[in-house]
Amino acid sequence: MSKSKKGAKPEEKDIKITEEEEIVESEAVDPEEDAEVIEETEEAEADEGSAEEAVEEDTEEEKPEDKKPEAKKADEDPAKSEFVNLPFIEKCKKDPVIPVALLLAFIMIIVAVIYFLLPGVKAPTMKLTLDEFENGFNSCDTTLFFFESGFDISIKEINYIDRSAAPGILGEMETLTFDSNYVDYFSGKASVRYDAGLEGATRKTDGQLTHIRVFIAYDEENEDDVIRVWMFFASTLQALYPDLTEFDAKALALNEMSDYAGEGKYVKRGDIAFRWIPVKAGTGGRESAYIVIEAVPAKTLSEDQIVRTFEITEPSSTGSESSAASETSAATT
């Protein structure tokens, strides 16, 4: 009996082990089946993602932003719509700001026209600034030639002045006057060695010269003074007309000095007219004689103020025997 019991126990143990192995085997998953399960899961997730995107696209298509124009039309103020459709006169009656704004704009246009156009009528210019004239005078070949010969005639120390407190050198012989509302007057030295200077005015809006005068003390009995006048005249002409060569400027100045045009008479060349004129100036009963070389815009003069006209031609060479005074000209006398 005891043997039969001991022999039965191993059999029960084998049975139990067999059942557990079956459970483990049943729970084990085949690798191929596992891959198929993963693929099915990914496909399901992908389908869910596509569905969500489709839902989002449908949602975006139905966003209220796409319906804004319709909403605006529905919410538009009827009174505003009526005002927009009114004629211009009726709009001005209903809203006084409109005519006031138009009036202010019109006034601004008038002010701009006065500021930019009126000075051109009241103060014509030679299309040359004071700086351009000064640089042209000081650096031209004529001035440099005289400087190397021992004659310093360069312009220095230009200052703007109150014309009412400092009358011009021409005095009663002045033919052109300009309103101080449109021009700024200036004066300066034309040499630190000689009794010489310059004066004139520039337009307020653009700084261009309305006129300029270069003058130098002169004693007709002193031959050196004649030479100095010629030097200043030639340099002034070359500053006014940069196309002139040194030779032409000297020749033209010499010709004009030997053929005096007469008081108040000008020689026209291009847009600028010039003259030289003797005057007496001074204060305190002490007067000195000066030669004044004046340049003005040609269009400010009448025909009877111009004694002759020179046409601008190609500049001659320095060694040319022709003089600038023989440029093609037509006398206007």
C-alpha cells in the first residue's frame, strides 16, 4: 500500500507540469503573427490620423473668418452706407471737416507756390552760387598766374550784412535793387594787399547770386593801378564764365577796358551781363576812386541797357592770336 502511494505522486507532478507548459505555450506569440499585429496597429493609427486631418480641414473650411464679408455686410451701419452714397456737396453739408481740410490743403499749395516761385520772379539769379564764384575766382588760371607773379588778389572773409546799414559801393549809380525778403546781402575782401573788395546778394531759397560786384581802388595816373584793374577784371570774367581760357579772359578784359561801354551799359554773354564802371566812394568826406566790375542776370536788363552781345563759342587755345573780344557777336546798339 505504501508503495502504491509513492508511485502515484510522480504521475500527478507530470500532469501539473504538462498543464503549465500548455499554458505557457498558449500565451507565447508567433513572431510573424506579432509583425502582422504591429502593421495592423500602425495602419489603424494612420487611418485615425487621416480622419483627424480631414476633420481639421473641414473645420478650417467652416471657420468664421471665411464668412467675415457676409457678416460685415449684415452688420454694416445703414447710416454710414447712406453717407457714402451721398453727392460730394451733401457730404460737405453733413460733415464740415471735409471743406475745412480742403481749404487748408489749398492754402498749403498757395504757400508752397509763393515760397518756391515768387523768389524766382522777384530775385532772378545768374545760376551761380557764391561758393562757386569764390572758388572759381581763387582757383582760376588767371588768379594763379598773377599770384605767381607776386599779386595776391584772392577773395577772403565774406560776411552777410544788413544792407540798410551798409549801402552798396555804386550808390545812386546802382541800376538793380532787390527786396531783402528774398535775398541776403554780403560783402568781403578781394585782397589782403590792395584796397579791393566785393559785394552782392544771394537768393534765400537756393543761395544763387542775384548780382555781384568786385571793386578795386584806382588812380588813373598810376600805371600799376591799371594793371591791377585788368587782373581783377580778367579773374572775375573767368569765375563768371568757366569756359573761358586764361588767354581769352585777359583779352576780353583788356578789350572792354579800352572800349568803355558807358555808364549804366552792359555787355551780355550767355545768361550773364557785366560792366565796369568808375565811381567815387568813401565816408567822412574822404572819397576814393574805384573801378567796379558788376555782373547781373541778363534777363533783368532791358534791351537799351545792353550795348553789345557776345555769343559763347568754343574756347580758344592759350597760344591763339585771336582775342575773346572777337567772338562771334552782334551789337545791340
